[in-house]
Amino acid sequence: MTSEPEILFDVQQGLGLITLNRPKALNALTLDMIREMEQVLPAWENDSAIKAVIVRGAGDRAFCAGGDVAGLYREMRDDPSGTLRRDFFREEYIINRRIYRYRKPWISLIDGIDMGGGVGLSAHGSHSIATEKFMFAMPETAIGLFPDVGGGYFLCRLRGALGVFLALTGHRLRAADALWAGIVQAYVPGAKLPELVAALDAADLAGESSRRKVDGVIAQFAEDPGAPSLPAIIEDIDRCFSGGTLQEIVTKLRAHNEWAQKQLDVLAKMSPTAMKVTLEQLRRCANRSFEDTMTIEYRIVQACMRPGHDFFEGVRALLIDKDQNPKWNPPTIEGVTAQMVEAHFEPVANDLVFE
Ligand code: QUE
């Protein structure tokens, strides 16, 4: 039996090309894919024949739908002392940081779904390109998790309360809105991507100004994605989602408009624990370095992997049994104590610390 590799590496001319290759699983990241990347990326960074790295997803639906949380769920159920939950996030966050610090252009071609772990592979690179099929979200509060993979870094740096809104509601963005928010750098129609890659291949990208040279090549293919929808609601977002506690956000939404009632309906489905932890994550990560952010996120995620956490119930309800009916514990935001939130921020035995 021959099985398809989960991730493909290819060097074309002067480009390192990575293809996430689990199309049936929307290219969700496994630990093996992460380990293979860690084998290749340092070598490519030091290889003078490679000018830039391009990342894309196989198939026609997704760039990357996130981490392989179903795999984490199965381990919790079948092998409670397994090490996947410890190693997966540690090694994933090390890759996120490697991308953030990468000394060569890191260009993501996002022709489909880009959620959670996929955002961690794209948003910290130098260039993200969205097509007409682009769909961004940080939907983790729906499964009892929080916007990790450096969400604590880039969400805090979006304008106003946009990051808090995206993190709590999991609101989806298409290309025009992601471009407006600064989450991607250009819109290029999917049909033009092969031509763009060929042009990058042919371009002289060497030297200090390689990022700007990539900007110039992308600009030759970039088009107008149409009008964004966020400008019409950004004042509502800032008014309702800025400052304060989760209860204060809910109070402001209740007193606001029809749009705000829809946001309350969305929040009512999310894990109360995950929402409070997310708000505290964004508060603590504001103005922190990328490395400090990943240390904080690793502590939080290890707390989420403990038996009985909403994470397992969320994955069960949304991705395994698909009954769409998670039984959150505690079931209300009033039931989530400060102590329960605080327990997500305590140092862990195998803390993730960068020198
Ligand atoms: C929230 C999430 C994730 C999600 C759905 C949510 C997530 C994730 C996946 C996912 C999707 C398809 C797959 C897969 C995982 O869905 O993080 O293995 O094939 O990875 O509501 O955070």
C-alpha cells in the first residue's frame, strides 16, 4: 500500500514550495506535517539557492482548516497518558515562531479556507495572498479552545476592537475584508496564481530588499476584491467589544442594535470558559513579543488539554459526533470564576520558553 505524503516539499528554480496535502481533511495540520516542516525550514533559510518560500494547500477547498484536533480528541479518549497533546502544540508554536522570524519572504497562497492552525502558518509570514475562495476565521471558542498559533500576537495588533470581535465570535472574513483589516496583503484571482508563482520564480529576489521585490511582483497580479463589509460595522464592533469584561461586552450588545443581537446569538453557542480565557489572553498578550505570546499560549493550551476541559466536549459536538450541541461546563459566563480563568495562565512543567 502506498499512501500519499501529508506534506510535499519541492524546490523550483529559486523557490521552496510547500504543499499541505491532506485535501480530504481540509489540509488540517498533523504533528508529522509540523515535524517535516521543522526538518526543512532551517535548511532552506540557510540555502543561498532558495530566495523565498511559498506555501499552499492541495485540493480546491482549503489552504488549511486548522490543527488536527480530531487526532487530539482520539488520543484523549483512547490513550489518556499519550504525548500528542503535549508535543503537538509545542512543535506547532515553534513553527509559528520560525515563520515570524524567517529571514526570507514567506508567501502564503490562500485559495480557500484558512482557519486556526492555518492562520498560524500564513499570518506571521511576510506575504499572504487571498483569492475569491479565501475564507478566514479564528473559530476556536466554538470548540472550547482559544485563538492560539500567535492569535494573541496578531489579533491584538488589528485596529480597535476588531481582534477581540474576531476572537470571540469566530466571524469569517472573505478577501476584501481581510485586505481591509491587514490580515492579507493582496487579492489575486485563483486562476492567476500559477502565473504569479512563475513570475516569482523568474524574479531576482536576492538581497536586503527581497520583501519589497516580492511586493512588486505581487502588485503585477493584484486586483480589486470589491468592497469590504467591515467598514459598515466597525463602529458597532468598537463600541461593543472594546475594553471591559465579557459580561460588560454582553451588556453593551444587549443595549445596542439588531446586529448586536445577532452577535449575542453567536456568543451564546461558544464555550463560556473559552470566551473568558480568550479575553484574558488578548489582554495579557497586548504589547508582548511574539516569543512571550507563545509562552503564554502554550500554558493556556496545556490547561485546555486537561481531562474534563470544554475542548474535548467542543470537538466531540462539532467535529466527531456532529450533534452541534456541546454541553459546556460551566454552562454560563457567570459560572466561570476568576480562579478558573487564572488556572489557564499558570506555568506548566514543560514551559515553552525561547532564548
Ligand atoms: C473550530 C476550530 C476548528 C474547526 C472547527 C471549529 C479547528 C479545526 C477544524 C478542522 C476542520 C476540518 C478537519 C479537521 C479539523 O475545525 O481548529 O481535521 O478535517 O482544525 O468550529 O477551531
